[in-house]
Amino acid sequence: MHLIMILLGCTLAWISRQWGMERWQRQLHWVDGEDPSSVATSPSLPLPQSNPTTWGLTTRWHLTLGLFLSAPLWLATTAMAILWMGPVGEMVIPWEGLLSYGTILGICMLSGAVGLKLWWEGRQTLEQLQHYPEINILGRNSRLLPYPLPYSAQVGFWQPHLVVTQGLLDTLDDQHLEAVLVHEQAHALSHDTFWFFWLGWLRRLTWWLPHTEFLWEELLMLRELRADHYAAQFTDPLLLAESLVILAAAPTTAFPIPVTMVAAFESPCPPNRLIQRLTALISTPNDSPPARANLLFGLLPSLLPLIMIPFHH
């Protein structure tokens, strides 16, 4: 019984991701016949025909987040149900209970080890940042990295630290720099580094599910669009767009410090992602109201494995 639950949980996770992706494509008006999983690696594929600002950034965020979380939630609730029922009970095969329980327990321990590894890498990064001087930039405390690469980011967990490079200060004037810093402030207020640490953990655990990498890239894109939308309320959107173009045109090299929890203003991305951000900045926002209830209702089917617990004997 337990082995059947494991196979069924994995199958339903796969089907929910595959079916949900097709529904996601229809709702975002992707061109028929295109494979969305290849967008993350191919910049030549078309964008959604509807502009992200006119379609509704909040709704787009909740749809993408729900699709990203639904499959891992199927797996998590299946594991919780089996762990709760334990290794004993009426089994078709005598050793089935121990095998399934041990398998799930091992997977949970491995998942925890992956999370601890990511957390340790993040702590190491924060300790490295303490060796760089802290300066005040336009009224904001920041760690200054002496590198020519123009770069800014929030690095950390719940309360991240602002990091900028000397190259950024040399490249942008005060007006454009202010626009970039307001964008980074949006990441800090939304605690993006904290939430994306956990989403990144799920990404590593579910790499084998279809479209995981594409949805991860889409969430990163929507995170930046959301921060751009916030910054555009406090600064000139054209300044923000110009800053984005200037930094995108700068030579790209590897960031000097390996970061696990980072929300950067400009990261290497396909040209179509850059076009999306620029289009959103110069367009009139027409965001839809929050739809958190729809997100929760969309995740409810993933709780079905827990229903099996009362029927265990």
C-alpha cells in the first residue's frame, strides 16, 4: 500500500505540473506549439503576447508560484502521510512497510541536508561580506566591493544587506543610482532573499519534474518586475529603465562572491527578459487585485494524500 502511495504521489506530482503548465500557457497567451521549458535557455522564443503589466502582475505571480509549489506539495503530503502511518500495518508484502518508511525517511534526511548545505553557504557568504567596508550611499548603508563590475544586490536571509560594487558607483550618476537603490529597497521590504532561499531549495529537490527550471526563471523575472513596479512609484521609471540598459550593456563577468541568497538589480538573462522589464517600466501599470485565495484553492488538491491517514490499519 505504501509503495503504491509513493508511486501515485510521484505520478500525480508529474501530472499536476504537466497539466498545470498547459493551463498556465493558455492563460498567459503563449504561442501555440512552443515548448516553454526551452525559454530559459533560448532567447529567441516569443514572449507571452500580452504585456505583463496589462495582464496583471499579481495574478501572474500567483499562477506561477502556485504551479511551482503544487508538485512539491504533492510529494511532501505523500511523505507526511507515510511517516505518520509508520512502518507497520496491513501490507501486501511483509517488508513493504519498512521499505517505504525507510525510503521516505532517507529522502527527508537528504532534503534536510541539501537545505543545511544551502544555509551554510549563505552564512559563509555573509561572513565574507563583513570584511568589506561599510559606506553610506545616498542615505543607505551598504557594503562596498572593490570590483569594476557594476553590480548591486540584497544579500542575506530575512534582513538582507545591501551590497554594491565600485563599478556601479563609477558607472551611474546620483539620479540613476537612486533609482537602482529604491529597486533594491523593494527586495528588502518583500524579504525576497528569504522566500527565494526556500524556493531555491525546492528547485534543487525537484529538478527532475518537468518545467522546474523554466518556472524558477519565471519567478525570478516576476520578482524583478515587482521590484521595478515598486521603484517606479518613488522614482522616474525612465531613470530605472536607463539604469537597466546601462548595466545590461556592461561587460559581464562572474560575481566575485558566490551567493546563495541574493536579489540583484541586474542579472545575466536572455534579451527577452530584459525587454519584458523595459516594457513594463514604460507602460502604464494595470495590475490586478491580489488573488491569494485563488492560490490557496489551487494548492488544496495537493493535500489529498493526507486523507489516507484515517484509513490506515
